[in-house]
Amino acid sequence: MAEEKNQNYEILSESYEQEMLAKKKAAKKGVRGETPAKLTMNSLMDILTILLVFLLKSYSTDAVNVTPSSDLDIPKGKTMLTPEQTVVITVSKSAILVDNNMALGVKDGKVDGAQKRPPEDGYFIIPLNKMLVDAIEKQRRIAAVNPSAGKSLGIATIIMDADTPFRLLTEVMYTASQAEFSKFKFLVIADATEGQG
Amino acid sequence: MAKKRRPTEEVDTDLNLTPAMNLILILIPLLLTAMEQMKLAVINVATPQIGPASEVPPPDQAPDEKPLKLTIALTDRGMHLYARDQVIENKDDPLGPTIPKKDGEEIIDGKPVPGKVYDYEKLTQMLADIKDENPVEENIIINAESHIKYRYIIQVMDASREKKDGDKKRSLFPNVVLAAGVA
């Protein structure tokens, strides 16, 4: 009888020991018999990733994209009209570009006289006109299939360095008007202190 | 003696997202602030229309009255104003520009340099007076000597667009037409 009791006790102590060992193991893992409390960040990550992609994309979807450079000091203006998607003519201290493609070089606020018609004294800049004619042709083809794009037909946005002489401005505008551009938008940096309509 | 093999431990397969979250949380405010730094705007400008002059005067205009054709010509000495093909004379200096340059500071390469500057306040005031006499007129022709810098053209456009009367803004001549240079 006493032997049986002893055996029972041995079995009990063995199972108790095993239980304690399992508990110890669990405690080591940081588990207390339950699943650990975890923050579900998946939905938050989704929101943030979408926001990040949207912000990165909004840079390239602006109607006019200007890369700051020492060659292009855009003047400040008191207007708040927003730029639209049009053909962009950029006149920097060193070059004239149409939709970011180089048309010809500029030196000391002047273009090479040989590139003009009539040479030297003319207002018509031949390489610029060629590129603008191509640009308006492209606009026309787009407008033929997408009527909403036709609203910007014949409109050009001019981004010009603040030190450009008036003569070059009139040459560029004259050349553009010969390529059937009749309305112009001068891009300026909106002066936040004096916002006006 | 055989070595005891260590029991294989379970590997935590969850991604540690904390560094990625840190990066995104820094990038978002950075992009948001960078967006606001340079706000771009445009000024609408037209070129003179080529074609026969309209025979019929606008309805608000007296039949015998000439069109206003308000013109500002920028030169090195100041601004010359023309209305109805006539020079608006400066009473103090009948041979000089309508609004001569005044003493002030000009910003060259980001630094203020004392010198003669265009008097935009006086221009706005004069245009407001002209607007009082011709309330329906909205067009202005801007013209300049060939070497006048683009920044002054923009400033003249700003000065001629509207006038601030305290909190109120009064529209002056918002339709700009750019003409070829002063010979």
C-alpha cells in the first residue's frame, strides 16, 4: 500500500516537472500561454505607401515642371493663375528649349544672327520656328482624337530668365506667332505675400 | 562521443517594418513641404491682332471718340504713357518720360544696390485715374526698349493689373498686349 502511494507520488511529480519545464520554455520565448500582442501595421503601411506614391507622382503631373538652375532665374509675379498643359518655350541664359528639347543656343541675351531671318536684324528664329511648327502639329493630332486637349491649341507657356532682354522676348513671341501661337502665358513664381487673382 | 544536436528553434517570420515606417514617415513631410516651396503661376499675354481695323466702335464708346489704346513704353529714363495716340505729359518735365525713375534700391544678383528704379506705385495711381475715366476699358499695351530686362516687364504687368485700396482690390487693366520694341 505504501509502495503504491509512493509510485503515485512519483508519477505526479514527474508530470509536474514536465509542466514546469514547458512553462519555463514558454516564458523564455516571451509567451505566457497566449498569442503575443502585436500591432497590425499592414493597413497603415498601405495608406502611407499610397500617399508616398501619390506625392512622388504629383511632381511629374504638374502642368509645368521647372528644374531650378542658375541659368534660369524665373521672376516673381503677383498673379495666382495656375499653369496649364501647353507647349512650353523655355528661354534660359544659355539656350532656348521647346518642351525641354533644345532648339538653339543663346549668348549674352542674343541668338546667333545667322539663325534668324532676315539674318542679324530679323525677328524670325528659324530653328525655334521649326520646332514650334512640329509642336503645334502634334497638338493638332492629339486634339483630333481628344477634343478636350484642343483647348490648349495655339497657347504657349513661356518660361524666361529674368535678365533676358525685351528684344529676345519679342523675337521668341514673333517666331511663335508665325507658328500659329496666338496666346501666351508667362510663367512666374507666385509671390505668396501678395497673392492676387 | 557523439555530439548532442541542438533542437531546431522556430524562426520568427514576421517582417520588421519599423525601419520602413521610419523612412516613409520622414519622406512624407519632406515631400509635402517641398511641394509648397515654389508655387508657379502664369500671366496671360496676347500679341497684337493683325487685320483691318474695326469700323464699328464698341457700344460704350462715343462714335467720334478715338479708342483709348493705353500704352506703356519702358525706357532707361522711365515709363512713357500714351492714351488715344497722345503722350501723357509729365508736367514737371514735358520732354522727359511720363513717370521718371526714382531713387531706390535695385536688386542685382540678390543684393540691393542703390540706384534709379521704376516708380510702380505712381504708375498704379495714374492707371487708376485713367480707369476712373474709362471704366470699361481693360486692355493695355506694353512696349519697351530692346535691352530692357524681362523682370521689369513682369513688374509693370503686376502694377497695371490691379490696385489695392486697403483690403479691397480694384481691377485696372488685366488684359496685356505685348507690342514690338521701341525703336
